[in-house]
Amino acid sequence: MRLILLVGFCFFLFNCEDKQSKPKTTTSTKTETKTVIKDTTPKREFPKLTEDNAMDFFLEYEKHNKENKVRITTSFGVIDLLLYDKTKFHRANFIFLTKQHAFDGTQFHRVVKNFIIQGGNTDDIKVAAKRRKIGKYLLPTDTKRGYTHKRGVISMPSSDIKNPHKLASPYEFFITQQNAFHLNGDFTVFGEVIKGMNVVDKINAVKVDEADWPLSNVYIKTVEILE
């Protein structure tokens, strides 16, 4: 009897130790999540313009962007312009660059007494960077539309790059302060001042250096679409 109790007691101890020695198993419910990084880089709404694609781009652009009145706000006042529909490439170019704010923060950098005020140039590196993104291209002359360089028209100067066809620099323009008919046939008249010739006269009267650069900067604050 005593032997039976001893065996039973040992069996009980062995069974308890076995249960305590068994490791607990747990089921992991943690799921692996992947981080998705969205591309927040703004997509270009237009191609980078070059000599090869600019004309085709503006041919299509002018069909869908018919605005022809713009306002130049300067440090001397406001100049309103009407752009001609017949000179479609030059009108489209000016409207396009206006919408890209390419003229904002530039200057009337060349003033020739009783002749012209020329604008669009600047040494602002932010404007230069913006224009590099837009592209580098020239526009051909369009001089057979019946427009002349009378007082108060806006025209486009030739590029600084020497070229026999007087291809125009798209980022610059000049406004005639007096009749300048000797320019006819060489430069494209693509609009006229409809308000603010007094501002043109004020800018034309500023003091300039030997290179016709105003001694005090004449800023183009903004150029915006009116209609």
C-alpha cells in the first residue's frame, strides 16, 4: 500500500513538471505594411519649347487661347494693350508667356529718347530660371499684315543672336513712343496701346546711361490677361 502511494505521488510530480516546462506558443497578428510615396512633382502642362517645336506649339495654342487684351503694371503706372489676331504666333506667344508670369519682375531696360521703350529683360536669377524651364526659341517675323510702327504700337525686337532673318526674341518687346516707320518690314508689330500712353511717355523721359539703360530701374511688376 505504501509502495502504491509512493508511485502515485511521483507520477503526479512528473506530470506537473512536464506541464510547466512546455513553452507557450503565440500566434502573431502583426501584418507588414508598405509605405507608398506619391510623386508630388507637378506635371508640365506644355512641352519645353525649342526651335523645332515652338511654331507647331503656338499654332495649336492660339486656337484655344483667344485672349487679346493684357495689362502691364509698371512702377510708373499701367499700360493696357490690344494684341492683333492677324499676328497669331506673336499674340499667342505673348499670351502664353503672360500666363506663365514670364514678364513679372522684369524691367524696361532700354529707353531711347523720342523713339522706344524696350522691356522684358532682367538680371533676376529667378526669372532666368523660369525662362530656362519654358525653353529657348525664336519667332519669325510677320511683317505683311498691314501694321506699321506708328506711335504706341508694341513690336518684337530681333534676338541678340545674329541671324539674317531678324528672328525675334520671344521674351522681349518694345513700345514705340513716336512714329518709327523705318522699322517697318524688319520687326513685327503685334499690338497697340489702348490705355496708358502717358505712362509710356513718362518712362521714355527717364534719365539713361550711355547704353540707354535707365539710371533708376523701371520695373514691370506684372503682366496680366484682361480678356
